[in-house]
Amino acid sequence: MSQIGTLATVARSSSGESVLERVVRVLEAFTPSDRALTVGELSRRAGLPAATGSRMVADMVEHGLLARDADRRVRVGTRLWELASRASPTLSLRELAMPVLEELHGHVGHHVQLGVLDGEQVLFVERLSADQAVINYTRIAARLPLHASSSGEVLLAHAPADLQEQVLAGPLARFTPFTITDPAVLRRRLADIRRDGFVVCCGFLHPEATGIAVPVRDEHRQVAAAVSVIVPNDERARDHIAPLAAAARRIEQRLSAP
Amino acid sequence: MSQIGTLATVARSSSGESVLERVVRVLEAFTPSDRALTVGELSRRAGLPAATGSRMVADMVEHGLLARDADRRVRVGTRLWELASRASPTLSLRELAMPVLEELHGHVGHHVQLGVLDGEQVLFVERLSADQAVINYTRIAARLPLHASSSGEVLLAHAPADLQEQVLAGPLARFTPFTITDPAVLRRRLADIRRDGFVVCCGFLHPEATGIAVPVRDEHRQVAAAVSVIVPNDERARDHIAPLAAAARRIEQRLSAP
């Protein structure tokens, strides 16, 4: 049976794709702005023939990975969210940090974020926002490039050398006139972050917003995350550095507690 | 190609299991207290032969659904969390409610929770806690039975009649001497909840904790969630009813806003 089981596990279509590849492509078709799709839209986005897409959706709905709306559009299933979340190391970090993030948010207002390095980007595992907050491009489970965000610069400053060189080799996309796109400037900034323990990014992603980030170290003193605030790009922005650094220390204490 | 693709999608082992069934069983093997497992443990929990389990893990790691630790133990992958979260309706509700939950938590302390009905249980999509809070059994993405939790009773009171009858038919598990296990008493409580708009559960799950919950209605006036607080089981518990009801109204305004 284990032989047959193994065969089934790696079952591939004529295009050489495994079922798992298709599951991932179907899930990738959804975005924060397209949370519900028709089966046709979903199949096209996932690059699946209509009949295959339809069958795939039926199978995924049956197992709770997707769910159908009253109007037959398809969404990410609650069961998938539950399975992905309840034992997730990502959520574990977030839960430990949350009381500190809430306190910081009560103090700073605007946006408070917790991000981790994933591939060549920062992935945000938490964002607390206020209704009247300054503009911000992140969401929970959203990504930003490392060179253009304060969390990203902090994570890149402490990343393995080969990842740093890969990012420095470019291209470094420009979002505003203030985005750092010169590798030599970025390299100096990374050294400054390692020395200072924080970074201030004024208008890198939007001219009116300043990001400030500090590293959060785990019990082995490795940088595990970055905590950041997004505040208006004005003369008071730097007032938030000290409370942010204090919050990072408290998160570190919680990470290292038995 | 679509024929062959369809065949691959539903590829089954000799036990009649599809790849998707196995994916779900592998993910179900992880729990909040067992976030990292060896491949052997994982295979046993998922009921897979060792070779199949090993191959399944390798495939899932390759696609980011699982990740391996430095010590080769396996965890839920960050990529899976990202795919399940970024377009999740669950997280969308949670994000809209979050500023209100934070404000309520600043006021009440202890635990503030947001739960939705899923199957015959309440699934918690958010929990905010304080370090010195009274005992609480929930976690994010954890479940509780409908009859024994304040959120559960609120959701059950507004659930379809067939689900109500199914739960009332029992069995109604007892957690403390105060848990409601008499269907006639539970039926009266559900009517009271529909009349009063809130419920107070003193010691149903733990003798020292009181849960208080109110419904949150969507733009069609359907109950979409329950917001609840867990506070010490003392004479001041009922003081939290009014702030909780006010918070639910503010969440409803946000859900109905364009």
C-alpha cells in the first residue's frame, strides 16, 4: 500500500504538475482585494482548464479548503484558515508579541506592525491600525520589498550575507523620490542599522508616511522579527524611536521566557 | 489534457484516499501544543505508512505548506499561513472589528474574543489577553462547544433551527458543576438571549471565570459573530455588559459601512 500511496501522493497531470502545485496555484489566485471568485475566474487565474478547475474547486470545498458563497462564488475556507493558524509558528510569535503591540499602539496610534523575513520580502504577521491613521500599504499577511520599508531594512541588515548581496545587486524599485535605489547608500544604511538598533524611513513608500523599525531578537539573540510604526512624515516622527525600542525589549523578554 | 488533469486531481491510493484528504490529515496532526513534529510522529498521527508520510512531507515542504526546523522537525509553513490568511473572510471580519476590540480590551482587560459559528462549535478568530487575566480556555483558531461558552450560546440562539435541535438533542458535556446540561434549561436560555441581546455564563467552563457575549450582526441583520469578554466570576462581572453591547454596535457599523 505504501508504494501505491506514494504514487498517489505524486500523481501528476500530463503537464507534469502535482495536485499540491495546483492547490497552491488555486490559493494564490485569491488576493486581499479579490476574496471571492467565480469558478471560471479562479480556473483562469490558476491556469487550469475549466473542467479541471471545476473539479479541483469541488474537491477543495469538500475538504473545507475553499467555501462557496450563497451566490456560488468561491472563497478561502474557514477550515483552511483554522488549520494554517492554530499551530502556526507565525501566529505563535504574534500571540506572544500582541499585548506589547497593543500597548505600543495605544501610545503611538496610527499603525503598529510586526514583520518577519520570508524569502526576499518582509511578511507582516500583525498590523494594528487606527481609523484616522496616516496612509499605510501593509495588511496582515501582506508583503513589502526589503529595501523600501523600515521593517524590511531592519530584517535585511541582519539577514545572511548572500541575501544582502542578492538584494543589493538589484533592481531596487522606486516608489517615491525618497526610496533608496542606490546600492551603496543602502549598504551604508544597513551598517548604520546594525550600529544604531533602529531605522527611520521618511517617505520611502508614500511621501506623507514615515516608517520606524527596530529588530526583535529570539532567545538565541538572532533577529526573529521587526516591530515598526508608521506615523506622519513630520518633525515629531523620531519621538517614537524610544517607545518602539522599549516595546521590542519587552517582546524579547516574552520570547525568552520559559 | 483536461481529462488527464481531472484524473490527477482525484488520484486516490488503494485505501480510496485522495491527496487532498491526506493534506488535511497531515495539517490536522499539528495542534497549538504540538507545533513541531518529527516525520515519524506526523505520519503516525495522520495514519500514513512511513514512506508515504515521508514523501508527503517532502512534497508539502517543497510547496511551502510545511517547513522543516533546524532539528528536522516539521511545522506549518509560513507560506500556508499567508495563503490561508491574506484573502480569508475570517480575517476580513477580524480586521474590521480589531480597533473596537482593542478599545474594549483597554477598558475591560482580561480577555476579549471574537468568535464565529463553524459546524457545531464556536471558532475564535481573535483573542486579546492581558498577562494577569483570569483563566481562559480559548486561543485564536481554537474551538469551544456551543452550549458551554457565552459566545457559543449567543451563536446557537441565532443559528438555524435544525442546528439548535441537533445540539439540544445532546449529549451536552459537563465541564464544571455550573455547565448547563439540561436541554430544557438551555432552550429557555436561548430564548432569553434572543430577547435580551446578551448572555452571562458564570463558571460554565471554569468555576473562576465568567463569560459574557453579545451578537454582532452583518449588513443584512444576520448574526455573523459573537464578541465576548472573560472576566473573574464576581459581583462586578455584569458591569461589562453595557460596554460590550456598545462595542458590538460599533463593529456592526463598521461591517455595514461601504
